Amino acid sequence: MRIRFGFHQVIVLLGALIASTAWADSYTDTIELFRNAVSAEFFDKSYGYAVFPNIGKGGMGIGGAHGKGRVYARGAHVGDTKMTQLTVGFQLGGQAFSQIIFFKDERAFNEFTSGNFEFSAQATAVAITASASAAATTTGTAAGASRGDDDARAYGDYYKGMAIFTVAKGGLMYEATIGGQKFSYKSAK
């Protein structure tokens, strides 16, 4: 039995291979970005984490955000997640950012992966901005960062068993909004 591939099938196959490699690399690259920017204690001591390589956010009065991610437990990919956010208030513009959520223990992990999980508007994230002095900011927790991309460090605390960190990728957004993030989860099994 001979299998024959035409030119178009080869192009589609190569495109799918390149896209899947780039997609996989975006997770690996994002995890490494956070590993270099966040206290190693979070990776070493957390039960697991959810990582979102790219979340897009935009708004003009009413806004929203969306991103896809992967969930890891003890370093192994165990499922996929999606984040959606709806905000209301003064806002104008758009931006892209990466996000990681650390789960301090199995209870926090189980709460997140129970199906549909939602952070309230009171949940805060440590925003890591590399290449700037005094570069990490947060609301409600202590944070600090060093001078460059390769050695940025940010320190935050767990809130209800979870710690959230973000890194801005680009864009400009002015906002004073109220809104929470909602997550769905699908096991990889």
C-alpha cells in the first residue's frame, strides 16, 4: 500500500506542524518568562499552576478579555482552561498580557479545576513589568522587581490559596473598572 501526498497536503501538514510547535513553544516560553520573573518559591512549593501565554483585553465603556491556557499539577500538563472577563466602567484601548495563577495546595487546585471558577473583582494580580526600575506593581500585596528582563523578580502573596501574576505584552489601556475573571476547565484525560 502506497500513501501519496500532493503538494497541498504537504503544505497543510507542514503548516500544522509549525503551528503546533509554535503553540507548544508559547507555553514553554511563557512558563520560562514567569520562572525568571517570579520568586522560585512559587514554582517550587505550589501544587500546580495555570498559564496563559496570551490574553487579549479591550474596551470602550464596556470591555472584555479572553485567553486560553493550560493547567499543570506537579509539573505535568493535566488540562486546558479558558478565561473570559467582562468589565464595566471608564476604559479605552486594548492590550495583551500573559498570566499565571499558582495553586498553593490541592484544595486550591481542585477549586479552580471544578469546572467553572470565578475570581471576584477583589482578587488582585502582581503586574510584572520587566526593563523598568521599581517595575512590579500590585494592589493589596507587596511586590518588587529588579532592573531587566533576564533578572526581574516579583514577590506576591497567596489569596485564598492562589497567587496571580501578569506580564504586559503590549498595547495601551486606560481603565477604572469593576469586573472579575471567569475560568472554564477541561481535563486532558
